Amino acid sequence: MSNKQSSIEWLQDKLNNVKPTQFCSIETIKKWVEQTKEMHKQQEYETKAFWFGRGILAHTKNRINELKPIRNNEQ
């Protein structure tokens, strides 16, 4: 998976780029929050699709144990 900017990081960048002397309307901030929510939904979907695909591949190649979590005492 690529290491993309998260939706929260994107919103933080938007807010950090607003200069203290610059006016930022509530409508603009609401729009950014809505965009952040949509980005989060998309990122969540992509993550689930990625891991679903990994599970199917591991099952077909009989490598399902590779996806199981490893406990600290098993290392």
C-alpha cells in the first residue's frame, strides 16, 4: 500500500496554511470538513479492499498463516 496523506493530515495542512491575518469563513471550514469525511470514507474503503484482496490471494496460494497476527511471545 502506498503511504498517502491521511484525511486528517490533509485537513491539518489546510488549516495550517491559513495565515493569522487571513479571514477564513465558516462555510470554507465546513466544506473542508466535509471533504475530509469523504476522503476518510474513500481511504477506509481502499484499505478494506486491499486487505480483502490479500486474504483471497493468501487463501488461494495456501499462505493464510502469513496474514495471522503474531503475538509477542511467538517471535
